[in-house]
Amino acid sequence: MPTTMIQDMDDLVRAAINEVFDTMLNLKIEAEPPGTELLNGEAHIASSVGFIGKLTGIVYIYSSASFARTVTATLVGLEEAEIDGEEMVNDAMGEVANMIVGNVKSRLSDRGMPCVLTIPSIVRGSHFTIEAVSSTERRVVSFKCLKANQQIVIEILIKSENSNN
């Protein structure tokens, strides 16, 4: 896969997450330096949405369960204490993933690379890692939410339609 396409995808995802968190959630985030330790151990939520087209891949967005509650409260306009169970948090984090990857889809389409999206999915757990198959390019970038002092990680797995399976 051409390096420029991978860099473009990194830039598209960075722009999308900034737009969603800044504009739609009013939560300021900033990219952490490459190599920042990814916090793992406490309960986490990973939401994901895939895209299929000339580029095929999946974008995972994961954060601590406590930050996911903060994001959910902000998204739905409630206080954190008013959040009713894990299902509401799962739905909200799936919607955040959908907004981020939908933004990427729109930008890919503008560049002549239309794609379709998969439905969002959610995984909860602790100490988990995502492993890519060998034909897939893996990129990881982390952000810090300034207001909540929490980390959010974006993991992108992509391959071009010409990649071997």
C-alpha cells in the first residue's frame, strides 16, 4: 500500500476525531506524542466501524469505561449519574465511532474512493490488544481529552483492494 495513502488515512482519521470531539461533543482533545504509553488494565470499551471499498479496514476507538460514561453524558445531554446502565454507554460509543468513520468515509468519497460502512460494534474488557493480519497496515494514535484528563486511542487497520488476503 502506498505510504502516501496510509499518511492520508492517518490525517483523515485525526481530522475526523478532532471534528467529532471538538464540534459535536465540545471536548477538546490533543494528539499525544508517538510512542505514548497506551493505558490498559482498567475496564475499557472499544467501539469499531469498518469500511469497504478501494481501501478496506476498520477503525477502533477505545477508552476507559469511565471516560466512555463522560462521553455518553456529553453526547446525550445528561449528567453521568443519570446514565442508565452499560447499554446506553455502548450505544453512545458506537455512535461516536459511526460519526468518526462516517466523516472519514465522506472524505474518502471526495477523493474518488467511495466505500460503505459496517454497523458499529462494541467490545468491553481489560488488558486486550488488537492484532492485525499480515496483509493489513496497522496504525495507532492516542489523544488526551484535556477536560477529563483521559486518553482515547484510535487504531486503524487498513488494506487496499489489491492486497493479498
